[in-house]
Amino acid sequence: MHLETELMGTVRERAEDEAINVFARNLHDLLMAAPAGLRATMGLDPGLRTGVKVAVVDATGKLVATDTIYPHTGQAAKAAVAVAALCEKYNVEAGGHRQRYRLA
């Protein structure tokens, strides 16, 4: 009887460990999923002195382009052209910046 109890305890412990591992993997996948889904996304990091940093990731999350624009220094038209070109080239479907916390 003692051997059976010990064996059941070992099996239960292994099952609990495996259940925790499965839960952890599923939670990781959920937390790391792209909030906007599988779409090309542009992110902006505002900066007055150093310019606005622009980054584009494709639908898989791979970084495909970066740029720095200066829309606040009289170069707004040039900045708009640069952003439009990136959007067109990489089929950007979503965008956001660090002060919005959500994709538009």
C-alpha cells in the first residue's frame, strides 16, 4: 500500500508540473500575441531635439524599416512624405506611439 501511495504521489506531481508548463506556454503565447493582429504596424517615438523615430514591423513582427523625421522643424512636408512612403512600401495597416498605449 505504501508503494502505491508513493507512486500515485509521484505521478500526480509530474502531472501538475506538466499542467503548469502547458499553462505557462499558453499564457506566454497569449501575452506575446500582436495586439493589432497580424498586420504591418508603424510605431513612432516622439522627440523634439532628436527627431521622431519611426519603425515599421511586418505582420510577423520583424523589423523592416526605421527612419528619423523632423516634422516640428519646418520639415513637416518632408516628414509626411517619408511616413507615406513607408506606409505604401510596407502596406502599413496600423500605427501608434508610446503616449497613446493603443493602436489606431
